[in-house]
Amino acid sequence: MRWALWLVALFGIAAASALFAGNNPGTVTVYWAPYRVDLSLNLVLVILAVAFLVLHLALRASSAMLNIPVQARRWRLQQRERAIYSALLDSLSHLMAGRFIRSRKAAELVVSLEEAVAHGGESLPYAGRLRTMAHLLAAEGAHAVQNKPLRENHLQKALTHAGQRDAQEMRDGVVLRAARWSFDDRDANAAVEWLDQLPQGAARRTVALRLRFKAARLAGQSRQALEMARLLTKHRAFSESAGTSIARGLAIEMIRSAHDPVQLQRAWDELDGVVREIPDVAMEAAQRLIFLSGEPSLARQWVTPVWDTLNSKNQGLSMQQRVRLVRVLEQSFGAQESEAPDGSWLVRIEAAQQANPRDAVLQYLAGIVCMRLQLWGKAQQLLRQSLSLLQDSSLKRDAWTALAKMAEQREDQAAATQAYREALKQASLP
């Protein structure tokens, strides 16, 4: 179809030319003394057209001839760029395949090729980023084979080139990789120093927070690690369950690192409300406070939310947690029988036991409270009722021991001996 249109157009041009030039009587006279030249107008027009075409082709040919050196230089630059791209791809592919030495050599080849381009008088618009990336890949390969001097050499060169105008956006990536390498070397302080060099916006990125969290864990800085875990959970880098589990472990580390009640109180105050309500954290803090001879009333205050969870949702705590809660409360009431619980807790325990009369753990706790208050009959009744339902051998042992002590109070040696025997049986169980 296109050829047909061209043919029709040519026929049209030929017809128009024949109509215009066939009966054209015009002439052009050129006076060149002492000569006079008369030329047909059609011939003059043809000569002008041919002259214009020849001149145009001559100018094109001369321009192309003069542009040969530029084209040759451009061709050489393209060939070098292709070699640079090929070496860069080789470095990345070798790095992903685990061939770290080959990756480093390919990255160094990228640097040498770019330097050759620069020495040839040419400049790539992305030279700074290219050199930064090449040195970073070379440092990554050196780090993988534990060649630290070579890694540091390439790292410093990458930082130098990242300071150029076209490569400033790569500086954050270089600093993050340096922090990662320091963490791999188990040098938490160096990793934190690198992370501190990041600007405020980059320091709040998820990858930076993860590195700071790992560095804090490595350095044993539980408080900072807990703050990072909170931010990562907020940014959804951790799931809710994983964030809660991590926060529980870090909070317990903070609590166990306290060596006196003042330090423990300071650590407790640094925890947020959500972490304080985690049962394991609250019970660990209460047990640690009692161990450090702190205020038992404060320990009971810390486990009050756990107690409310036990009473509001009976399935909210596992059996192990329920037993531990009872142990914490029992310890807070004092080891001596004269140290009786306060009235508020007595009312709470009695109300909980009456609301769940078949709960052996609550029966045991109520029996211990009654024994502390020297309510021997009620205590004996509750403890004996709990023995048939208790599943924890340690609680059974302590219940038999409490019954033995009450039998000694009554001067019933036979009952005391029998109770001690049963306690020994429970103690021998795994």
C-alpha cells in the first residue's frame, strides 16, 4: 500500500512538472561582458536544484569526515562502558553465588576500567556512584573471606567517593554495611559508632533499627535493646507475638541485672505499662525484689495485674504461671508464721477461692494464708482438700510440710511423721 501511494505521488509530480515546464516561455539572460548568455528558465531551475543537492551532499560528507574522531572516541567510550557493566554484573553474580574472591577481583576491575576512562580525558556522569559501588562490593568480598585490612582499605575509598556530589545518597548504604561488618566481627561499640553517623531520617529506618537492636543485645544493653524492640514492633518489623516475646526476655534480663532494690525499682520504672503487665515479667520482678530483701507489699503490688488475670480469665495463665504466682505471693507473705498477709489480700484470696472452690492452687494459697493467720482448723481443711487435686509435686510437698508443722503445733507426732513421709515422697518425684 505504501509503495502504491509513493507511485501515485510520483505520477502527480511528473504531471505537474510537465504542465508547468512544457509551455514555459521564460528565459534567464546572464550578462558577462562581452558575452551574453540566454538560458531557459526550466534549465536554470534544474541547475539550481542540482547545485543545492550537490552542495548539501558535500557539506554532509565533510561534516561526517570531520566527525570521525568524535565518533571514534564515542565508540571507544561505549566499549569501555560495556566492559564496566559486564565487570559489575560479574561482581554481583559472583557475590550472590558465594565466589567472594572472584567478586572482589571483578569489582577491582570495575575501578581500574573507570580510572582508565578518566585518564583518557572522558568523564562518566555517574563516576562517583560507580566507584563507591565497586569499592563496596570489593569490601563485601574481602569481609566474606575475613580479609579485614583489604576490607578497611576499600571501605575508606568507598566513603571518600561517597562524599562526591553525585554519590552522596550512597553514603548511608556504606555506613550501614560498615555497621553490619562490625557487628559480624562481634564489635558492638564499633557498630554503634557507625550507626551514630547516620542522619536522623536514616537512623529511623527499619534496617538501622535492626542493627542497633542487635548491637545492643551483643553489648548487653538491655534497656536500649528494649527500646529498639518497641520501635521495631511499632514499625511492624516484628509481629506482635514476636515483639512481646522479645520484650519479655529483655525485661527479665534488666530485672535480673539489678543488685539492690533501688536498681530494681529504677529498672521497673523504665518499663512501659504493656511490658509490666506481662505475667512472667511481673513475677520475675516480684521474686527478685523479695530476694533482694525489698518491700513485700511492693512485690504484691507488681503482681496485682497478674492476679486479676488469674481471676478474670482462668485460662489466661498456664499451670506453670499459676504455680509461680502462688509461690510469689507465698514468699511475699514472709517465711515466718508471724508475718501474716494484710487484710486486702486476705479478702482477695478468700473471694477467689470461694469463686473457684475446685481450684487446687487457690485452695493451697488460701490454706497457707490461714496458717499464717494461725487459723489452724481452716488451714488444715483447705490444704487437705487441695492435696487430691494438686498436680504440681512441689506444691504437694509444701502442703504436706505445712500439715506436718500444724500437727507439731497440736503435738500430734504420729500425724506429723506421716505428713513428713508424704512430703519426702513428693520431693523424690521428678
